[in-house]
Amino acid sequence: MGPALTGGGGPLTSPAAPTPEPGPLLEAADLLGPVDVVAPSLLGCWVVADRPEGQVALRLTEVEAYSGAGEDPASHAHRGPTPRAEIMFGPPGRLYVYFSYGVHWCANVVVGPVGRGAAVLLRAGEVVAGEPLARSRRPAARAARDLARGPARLTQALAIGPDDRGAALLDPASGVRLHRGSPPADVSAGPRVGISVATDLPWRFWETGAPSVSPFRAGGKPRRAARQDQARD
């Protein structure tokens, strides 16, 4: 390759920006603390999903913590290892995928020691690799910040669905993986979104000022409807 052409003492073209790369995979030890401690530590991490049509990766900007141990009635694990929630009881590093309100899929990282019943909901992220593919899956998105802005959009952008339930996020051979990334400079915390119980717990964590963070909406299913939903677990 010849030298870059210059004009007025400066290059006419700038070198291409380097393609971002994820850090190493997380390890199980990174996920063994209390769920409200582990959850904010996942901000900045990358979720990488390989599919036949290509790879999409995003950097997490918003998460929510959900605990078992009888302390969090908003958690699927609150009533113990039901068929739906059994995966939340470990081992850590597995992907818990569930259908929310009969409308969309949500993705969670199982954390904590085996038997505790805890997971971190992946609420939002910014696409850092594979944006054209993510846009093809999210044609309604008007801007890059909307590609994975909210748990349903996140799973759509990554093409995560029921076949990914139980995926080993810490295994380099897995189709969905969790990698280290650049942590945010500042983290905010507040109530979780769209729930009708345990609304006082400040267990939603997000990168302060990140445009991809989903808007806060209080409330959710009425208590009676929520109990009926739990009865089907």
C-alpha cells in the first residue's frame, strides 16, 4: 500500500476505526455474590450471540436483580424451584429465558451459588457489533439507541429465544456468551420496571446517562393477575 495522500499538510483520509472486540469470558466466580451486588457489575459486559446469519454483540447498559430465598416476591424464584424457575437455582452462568406476559422473550443471567435462586434480567444494551443484522431484526427501531432498549428489544436484536434456555454463557463454544467489557464511569440505581410487588427495592441498575437505557414505567400486572401468572409456573 502506498503512502496516504495529503493536502495542506494533513491526510485526506483517516484510518478506519478498529473493530471493537469483547474481553475474556466471565468466570463463575464473578457471579457468586449477592444478586444486588453482581447485577451492577455486569454493566459494561458484552453479550455475544452467534447465529447462522451472523453475530450480534451488545454492551449492557441496564439490568435488574431478582432474588430467591423468599426475600423478593417479584422474582420467579420466590416460591422455590418450580418447573419454570428451576434454572434460576444454578449453576451460575446459565441463561434463563422466559416468555413475558405472553408477548415477548426476556433473557437473564443466573447468578449466586447453587440453590439460592437468583438471576439478573438483561434490560438494555448498545449494539457494538453486527448492527446491520440487528437492524434487520428490529426494523421499527428509528435510531441505534433503540435497537436493544428494553428486554424485548434486546432479545430480538440478539435473536435469543426459547432454544437458548440453559445456554452456558461462560463456555467459549456456546452460541450466546458473556464477556468482560468496559465498566461505566457512573452507575445509577432505582426501582425495577413494570412490577406490582417489592416495588421499594432499588434493584434496577443502569449506566448513568446512557441513551440506550429504557424508560422507567412503574407498575405492571395487578396483584391478582400476577398471582394467577405465578400459579402457572
